[in-house]
Amino acid sequence: MSERQTMPNASQHLARPLAIAILVTGSFLFAANHVAARVAFDDGTGVLLAILTRGSIAFLMMLTLVLAQKHRLSIPSGKRRWQCLLGIMIAGQSLCLYSAVARIPVAVALLLVNTWPILYTLLTWLLGGRRPTLRLTLIMTIILIGLVMVLDLGTWLADPAAMGPDWLPGVILAESAALFFAVAIWVTENRLSQLPGAIRSVFTMMTVLVLMALGGVLGIVPGGLNLPQSQAGWVGLASLAALYGTASTILFVLVPRLNMARNAPVMNLEPVASLLLGFLILGQTLAPVQLLGGAVVLSGIVWLSLMRQG
């Protein structure tokens, strides 16, 4: 999730090739985290356990950085309910995304989740913000057409069984993750923008951990805390925690110097990275029409990101 920091002077920004290289690396690390998660889930690992593991590592890293920077760990009284809502939204996004990754190809799940800017635009409009322009509506329509191709809806409608029993739940979960994230971004930008990003991140991650632990204790998600069944699952679990913690910490530290207003669309490479890694590690492949649809979706998302940054 993007963090709004005090904007550095242009001279403090890293050279653009280096900034882009860091963002590309971050995209691959996040994609690898989801591929590792699929390895863990295929070995019986519970979704809640995966979120708790990765969240604990990320929380400790972020907390260490916050304390090193001597930030005061407190939330103004008027912002506490919004900070709580932000944590709930990120918890929901994490749970739905990992649940989707466990059911459908990683690349498809991430393409669906990365449509959150469409939902954010519509949410902003519904809550009294600016009405989408004709060009924005056109871009969103193009993305939706691409999604129809990615999801291969023609095949699914002709023979739902051909896509497997987990296809529809996986798609619903992935799009739910996009909705949760859209709400989280709206809360961040409209209610918590004055709160330092470091403080916001620590309290958000803490809320996620508390909710996942509570969900595990109450048995809300059946099998949510199941342990891996073999060495492959343990490797996947350890890898997803290390990859997510490393990627989030790198971006957490370097975002103020990466000139995100100009370079943020690079992060949309994550679905492409997941497609490559999913093929190399998991053997997941998409049909040609799905690959073409993915290209359409990704192009639309990048175009939409450029508009939002402008």
C-alpha cells in the first residue's frame, strides 16, 4: 500500500534507472511471495498461519525502523477509528488474496486484485468525489474487456466444470481483495493522509495480526492454522514471510526517494512477474486468449495509474 510521506526535493530522489530497478525488484519479490504462498497452501498450510507468519516478520521489521527513527507510537484520538478501519480492510484484503491464490492461478488472482483503481474511482465518486471522465470510463471498460478474456468466461459459461470447482470462489475472493484494498486506499488518502506513513503501517500490521490470531483461535476459517505437511510446505511458508518482509521493508524505507508520482506504474509488473514465476515454479500456464487479456488489463491499469499520478 502506498505511503504518503513528506516529499523530498528532486535532488534527494534516486536516479530514475536505479529507482525503476528497485521497483521492479519489489514487484518480483511480491510476486515470488504469492508463488511461495501457493506452494505452502498446496502442502496443506493454513491461510491464517501464512498471513500471521509474513505479518509478524513485516511487523518486526517496520517496528524496528520506526523505533530507530524515534517516531512516537500514537494515533490522534480523532483518527483512531479510521486507523482501525484501515487495519480491518488490509486484513480482509490479505485473507481474500491468499485464499484466491490457493484456488486459481497466481497471475489471474493478481490481475483481478490489481483492478482496485477502478473500484477506488467508483468509490470516490459514490462518496461525493469527482465523477469519472469519459476517458476514464473508456479505460475502465477496456480493463473489464481484458478481464473477460483473462477469466475465459466463454469457456466457463459453456462448461463450468472445465474450469474446476475452485474457479468461481477464487475469482470472487480475488475481486473482494480488490474491493478491500480500494477502501483502504480511500481511507488512507481521505482520512489518514496527515498521519506519518511509518506509524500508519505499524498500527495497520498490528491490527492484521490481532485479527488473524483471533480468527484462528475462534476457528472462523476452517484449517486456517494448519501446519505444512512436508518440507516443501515449510520452505514455502518461510519463503513467503522472508520475501514479503524484505519487499515491504525496502519500499517502506525507500519510497520517499523513488519519486512514486512518476514511477509508481512500474509496480504493475507484479502480475507479469507472477505469470513468469508461476510457470517456472508451479507449472501454471494460461491459454493464449488469457495472455492477451492479461496484456489488455495490464495496459489499462498502467494507463489508469498514469492518469491518477497526473
